[in-house]
Amino acid sequence: MKPNIHPEYRTVVFHDTSVDEYFKIGSTIKTDREIELDGVTYPYVTIDGELSEIYANHNSRRFGRFVSTKKGA
């Protein structure tokens, strides 16, 4: 890989405010916010029930590349 062209991949805490749950997920998302969990400081992003929708949309787009929409194909 070429150096200095890829975004930083690190553990980020996503806070789903719709259910008040915290998820530690590897991500390249940019944020200036931080939160401390279990004595460790992580980048922090709030969402409102969107994480499962984002994941589902991403997977359906990936899956759609392999499925033909033409009849008889």
C-alpha cells in the first residue's frame, strides 16, 4: 500500500441514542468528539437508530451487484 493515502482505521464508539446503547466498531469515520469507556478514550459518534439501517443498506448494495435484475438472466 502507498503510505499516507488511506484514512486512519481505528476503534470508534457509536452511541445509538434511540436505545441508549454503545457499540465499539472499527471505522474510518472522522470525528472530533471523544468518550472514555472502560478507562480507554475512543473517538465518539452519536446516531439515532441509523446504524442497522446503514449496515442493511450497505449489504443490499453489495448483494445487488451479484444479482441480475433482468428477466430470464
